[in-house]
Amino acid sequence: MADKVSINNNIRAPKLRVIGSQGENIGVITKEEALAAAKAVGLDLIEVSPQADPPVARIADYGKYTYEMSKKQKEVKARAHITETKNIQISVSIGEHDIMIKAKQASEWIKEGHRVKIELQLKGRTKYMEESFLRSRMERILAVIPAEYKVAEPLKKVPKSMMIVIEKAK
């Protein structure tokens, strides 16, 4: 954002709404008057809001302004939490111990705030098994996940698997 800011003579608007160095509202004045006011206090004229009518400019130190803006952007970036969709693949003939391991892993991911896609792989003859049997296989793993979760995308059958997406319950 700081790269796109116009300062001093790069400002194109003939009239500006100017904010003083102490935050006071100077009012709508011409660009030349604003530049003279900024020069009088030894600071820069920075165009803060070019989309406004008339554009808003502030009298401030450009270096300090860019530093504050980069600080704000870093703060916003630090607050943003990126969620990933993690995958767990199981087969129809999965053992109980393997289910417990995968359920524990899914629970950890959910606690971290990620979404978890659980896929029941259907290979060969398992593609043609009864859907109620396949649903019961999927419910086996959902029943043992210790973390609280909600279903983000309901159980659906796609050509080579059955899948469900779960996420942390709010």
C-alpha cells in the first residue's frame, strides 16, 4: 500500500481535503496551498485517500507514515489464520487400531483449526458395495474422533471414494 501513495508534487488532484500534522482538519484547499503548509512545518503532503471526493491528504513525515502502515499490515497478517484442508484416507478393510491412529490425527488437526477431509477409498469390487455398508464404515471413524467437530460438507460418493469434510465446532 505504501508504494501506491502519492506524495508532494506527485498528487494530481487540484483540490484536497487536508489533515494537519496534529490530526486537525484544515479543510478543502488547493494543492499549492497544501504543499506550502506542509513545507512550512518541514513535512510531506501525503495523499491518504485518493478515491474520496475531494481526495484526502495528510501533512506528515513520509518515512514515519510508511513505517506505521507496514506495521499495521504486519499486525493484520499476524492475526490472519490460514486454514488448510488435511486429508485422511481409509479403506473398507481398515483395522480398529489404524482407525484409532487416524482419528487421533484428525482430532489434532481439528484442534489446530484445520478442516479434515476423510476419504473412504473404493478400489475394485468395493466400488459396487451397498451404500449403507460403506456409510457404516465411514461412521466407524467419525464415532471415535475425540475432538468436537461439525460436518462442513456432508458425506457424498464420488467415483473412486466416499468423502466427508469436518471442521472445528464453533
